[in-house]
Amino acid sequence: MQNLILEIRNRMNVSQEELAKMIGISFATVNRWENDHSSPNKAAQLRLYDICREKGVDLEDIIRKKIEEAVSGIRKQTGRLILYHGSKSGIKGPIAPISRERCDFGRGFYMGTEPNQPLTLISDFEQSKFYVISMDLKGLRVLKVSPDLEWAMLVAFNRGKMDEVRGTELYERYAEMEKGYDVIVGSIANDRMFYVLDNFFLGNITDKALVMSLAALQLGQQYVAITGKACKQVKIETEIGLSYLERVFLRDLSESNRVKGVNLANEICRDYRREGLFFDEILKEATEGRNEHRGQHSTETL
């Protein structure tokens, strides 16, 4: 926390005494904060956050800089892939594929290529932890899923949205897709994309509108270790602490990005609202194909 306060003060080009006056506290208190003899309470951190917004201090850049400094040292020591992970209560025990089953690519250990996604996911939780992770892909089978309809349908399968067509060729295709692989690599259904995906699954937008939104929203990637073998090749390099001030900022940033993404997606969906198929139409085609196959089979056995 002391480094954050010093960085904020330097960016505003003010003295400890001037910052203390802005917050409404004594010079000695700010001095203790920067010397790590005490920490500001939540009220003081919220006031400091308000000052940052008033003075145009780029907190996102400060957080990014802190992470980059940690990562640069790690990259010098290892040639492994650098990834990021956020946990609501911290990682306990060995890394394992134990996330919720109804995630984008099923049960696994999820890591992102960009820090913002895990940071915003954990910003509401006081006990949350942010980790820099490294991974060695040597000897692992990796499935890469392009950010298109194929990705969306695989997410639909893993989230249980295709259960009604269980037994169809469409269902079995996605049920088999991840088998035999250790790692799945695909786009992150981030705050902006959740809205578009849900609207696709609810039948409000077509697959064409979905694909165009995917291209426009510039999603980051996630690596998901879905086997124990893959998890053994994942290593926690360092844990980066987040202050209350930083978590509040990240929460606001997440909401801002979500609103921007929703507005952009709405524009795209309006432009393509009459092109392509709706999700229920895709499932209906799969069901009709199953029924047709059953009819043919019955005729053959008579």
C-alpha cells in the first residue's frame, strides 16, 4: 500500500503535507503510510480514490505497472508461458482442475493471457488473491478454439445449454471435442461478452450477430488446464496484493467496460438482427436430424 500512495502522490506532484490536506488528515499519517508503519482505513482509501479521479490519476496504469515489474523479473528467470489467475479466496493446496463444472470449457484451472480479466472478476471479494502463473506446455495436448461460432457452441455445451439435444450428432460433437486434450485455449467470455452470449442463448440475437460481436469486442485468451497432468506443469510465480482502493477502482472499471461493450454489441446486433440462425433454430435442426435418423433406422429394421 505504501508504494501505491507514493506513486499516486508523485503522479500528482504534491508533497506529503499537501496530500494530507486533500484527504483531511495529518502530515504524520501520510508519512507513516509511506513508511509502512500503518495503513489507511477504507474511508481514507475511498477519499484517496476520489482524489485520483478528480486529479486524473491513471490507476489502471499504476496497477499495470506493478504487475509488469513483477512479470519482467519472472521472464528473465524462465522461458515458460506467463499467465494470470484470480481467486476469490486464494489457492489452497496443489493446483488441480477443480473449478465449477459449468464454466466455459468445463472443469479445469483457468488462466488468462491478460491481467485485467482475473483482476475484475475478483474485485468484489476482500479475501481475493491475484497470481502471476507460469506454465510449461511441453508434452501436453493443446486444443485451440477460434473465437467464432464453434467457440460459442462449445461454451454452450459446457454451460449446459445444449442438454435438451443430448444424443444428437451436434451434442456428441461437442461432448467429444475436448476429450484427449490436456489444455484448452480459447477466448475469454469476459464482462462484455457475457451479455452477448446470454442474448444468443436466450434467442435474442442470431449466430451472425454473435460472431460479429466476437470480432469487435477483442476478447483476450484463456488457457485452461483440464487434466492433472497439465496442472502439474502450472507454477505459481508470485502473488500480487490488492488494496481496497485498487479493488474499488477495478470494480468500477469492470462496470464501465461492461456498459461500453453492451452498447457496442447492441449496435452490431441491430445491424445483423435478420441474418443467420438463432440458437433455438440450431438446436431444432439438430433435433430434426436426430428424428430423421431414427425414422430411417426404424424403416431399415422392419
